[in-house]
Amino acid sequence: MSVAQTAGADLVCVCDLQESVAQNTARELGCDWTTSYDDMVDRGDIEVIGIYTSSGTHVDFASKAISRGKHVFLTKPMDISLEKCNQLIESAKKANLVLAIDFVCRYRKIDHQVHQAITTGLIGKVILADLRMKWYRSESYYQGGWPPGWRSRSRTEGGSAANQGVHSID
């Protein structure tokens, strides 16, 4: 887990609705556990909340953390609604808190090289981009997780473009 590898950071608590998952994860990582998100965000010894839940829950969980004075590290996508994303950004700004979105592919060497080629002008002014992506995910990826099948719910999760395509767009 990246928190364990971050200088000056300590993993304090994990939260999961499934008690056995919370307990096992906490035991593995050496921290407290809870099944109550409210209890976790109300703890005084937690400064940053990392949110790794189904996409449709991100705004609600992040908003609650911000309202309790916590910085938020949120896995992508923030939400499929631009309006909700903007509201979340504004609430973090007003509270003078950090809202960071986890785009893990941004740090791959090839992505960094493409970014450098664009920002340094090496390839000239980009006026058109054609994106073709192929991501293979087994059926268990879309049918698994908690709640089961959440990744395949395009109405709340945004479908493949929000789930995988966002990496290439980023």
C-alpha cells in the first residue's frame, strides 16, 4: 500500500462495510479498523482520508470527509457529473483542504514521455488526438467487487470510458 511507503505518513485505520474484510486488511497493514465511515472521519488522529470505493459513492464520501476537516485522496473518477466534481473542488478550496485524485497511469514512463513531448513543444502544437484504447478485464473484474457488479453500472460508474479510458485521456 502506498501509504506505508510514504515518508511521514502512518496508516491509522481502514474502513469496509464487510467486517471480515476490514479486520483482515487492518491485521495485514497493522492499523485499526471500522465498518463505520462516520466513526473513521470523526477520528482526531486522522488528517487524510483515502477513498477507494465504487465511483458512484466518491462525492458523498469525499464531501463528508471535507466537512469534517480532512484532506482527501480520491481514486478516479471523481464522479460522472461535472457539476458534482466542481462542487467538491469548491468545497475543498473553501475549507483550505487538499483534494487529490489518483491517476496512477500518469506516472508510467511512456505517459511521462508523451507529456514531455507535448509540453516542451517537441512535437509541435497538438490540434487533434486520436485515442484508441484496448483494456482487457476479465468478467470477474466487472462482476466482482463490493457491491457486486458495481464497475459495470454505467449510470452511476460511467462505464469503460470513466473507469479505464480516463487514464488515456489524462
